[in-house]
Amino acid sequence: MDELRIMLKKGYWVQVSPMARTNPEEWILAIYKKGKKNWTTETCKSGFNSPEEAYEWAFKEVNERS
């Protein structure tokens, strides 16, 4: 939870969801960046085996950007 708060302070948000129709065992993520008036999609990536794996990748990605 602390990592999510840190990302939010940096202006990023991560959404992780199952690939419901194509492969419910696979997870997809989106990284959003806060703009002046709205959030914009920075990155989308699929192929994760678990939500934890997706969040770990996102944390590293955001840390490299900021």
C-alpha cells in the first residue's frame, strides 16, 4: 500500500485487471499520469501471471521515470 501512495504523490496511478475474455489467468495493467485537468494513459502492458507481478513491474517502471 505504501508503494501506491508514493506513486500517487509522484502523479501516477496503476490499474491492474484480469484479461477476462481472452485469458482469465493473465493480467493486464495500465499506468496513468496525472495532468493538469485529467489522467492520461502512459503505458499498457499485458502478459502478467498475477496481479502482484504486474504491480511489481509498474513500481519499477514508475521509479525509473521519476
